[in-house]
Amino acid sequence: MAISRQWTEWHLTPGGWVSGSSRRDGEGNVWRDEPEDRIITFVYQEQTGKTDAEPRVAVQESWRSKAAGAGADIENLLAQHGPCPQKL
């Protein structure tokens, strides 16, 4: 059973990575609107259980644009700005 589950949404836009909604221990959820020009969204998560010395990290795609040509745009933007940030 997790005793800590924190996460941040990361949106890739033509201008780079933009932090979105998040959840932090002691703060709860903070909701933010998605950027209108986002092309793909990932959720970075850190989860810690009672016996874990280090948090378990996961990065999961949660949304992808279905606009024509979006696949090529995603690949180009990932090449330009790098992978999803792995931080809260």
C-alpha cells in the first residue's frame, strides 16, 4: 500500500514542456488548465510504500493530439525539447 503518491502532468507544446496539474503530499491536488497548443501530455509519478527506501518512478502518456500531422510534430518536438521532465 502506498503511503505517498505524488504526480505532475507535463504538456509538450511548441515552446517546450509546461507543468500542469499536480498532487503533492500535504498540499493535495492543484488543478491547472491544459495549454491550448499542447500536443502530448505525460504524467510523472513518484510513489513510496512503507518499506521503500526510494520512491518508485513512473512516466505515462495520458493524452495525445489526434490532429493531422500530430505524430510528426510530436517526434520533432521531442527531438527539440527532450523527453518528459522527470520531476514533480
